[in-house]
Amino acid sequence: MYNLKSSIKKDIGIIILIILMFIIGIFSYPYFPEKIPMHWNFKGEIDRYGSKFEGLFGIPLMSLGFYLLFLVLPYLDPKKENYQKFEKVYQIIKYAYIFLLFILQMTILIVTLGGPKDLIPKITPTLVGVIFIILGNYMPRIKPNWFVGIRTPWTLSNEEVWKRTHRFGGYIFIIGGILIILAGILPPLINLIVLILSILLMAFGTILYSFIIYKKLERKRKEKRENGIFN
């Protein structure tokens, strides 16, 4: 059974990052302008500013919310017993996600203090790409559950389909992560096209693969029944 106390003890690094984000926000508040850049378009230009509160505490609050959600999900999942089987992977996913948000928060503050305005568009593809490569490396070790991994009607209804799809998805995520990193050094429009194609490859590639494998296994099972073989 997934152990909450044990998980929190292993999450000390995550908790420190979240607390650090809030501390930086509190001590920086008097010194930052009323408007803080919050969004960049595909050309790398700032196209939205937020309030000081949103800029300094939006991502820390989001990080805290996601972390609490990560803690609760195993208890909401009908397949909660499987989380212990991939606890290390689940831990890595939590760390990777919160670390990504921490870097984004620090980068926004650097830009606000006069750093390069296109710093976020330059850093984000590399960060996201590395996250996908890490996920791809560990994806085959994720066990069936309702919240983490490649969840399609076919992976959730057949454990063999889940296993094969996550093995395939691991390769696809690594390829997609590399493409996203490369997109960060390409011209703006090409950057956007490569980014979209990478996401489509990871999303629809794994969905289609799970459907094909499911149909293939169902066809074999049907053939066995017709031939009087029930194992």
C-alpha cells in the first residue's frame, strides 16, 4: 500500500523548493514593479503582464496545489495498490514537475529585474524536452493506474496493452523530448511547428499504438476461442 508519511519524507527536496519560492516572493515583494511579465508568444515576445501578486506567488501557489494533488491521487485511484510498484518513478515525476515550475519562476523574476526578455522562450523548450526524456526513460516502469502514464480506454482495460504501450511510449517521449529541445534553437515559426508536431507525435502516436495493440490482442483471443483454446 502507498504510504503517505514515507512519501513526504522522500519529498523533502520538493517541499524545500516550494517554501523557497514563497520566501523569495515575500522578500522580493517590496522591490518588484506592479506589472510582471507572465506570458510570451511564439516569437519570444512578452504579450501579457500580470499583477505583482500573480508574478511572485502564482507559480508557488500552483506548485503547492500540484504537490498536494500528487499526494492525494494514489488514495483516489481504484488501482492504488500499484503505486507502491512504481513509487520511485512517481517520486521522479513529482520532482521533475516541481523543479520545472521552480526554474520558470526564477526565470520570470530574472526577466523582471532586467534580464533578457526572451529568456523564457529560450529556456523553456530545453527544460520541457529534458522532462520528456526523463519520463520516457522511466515510463516502461509505470504500472496500471488511472492518473499517471498513458491512459487510454485500451491501456486501462488490458494490462498487456498498458505494458506494451508504455514501452513504446518511452521511446516516443525520448524522441519528442529531443525534438522539443532542438525546437528551442530554431527560428520562431519553425520552432512552433516542430513543437506542435512533437506533441502530436507523443499524444496521437501512443493513443494509436494502444488501439492497434488492443485490437491485435483481441483478434488473437477471438481466434483462440474459435479454436477451442481458452488460455
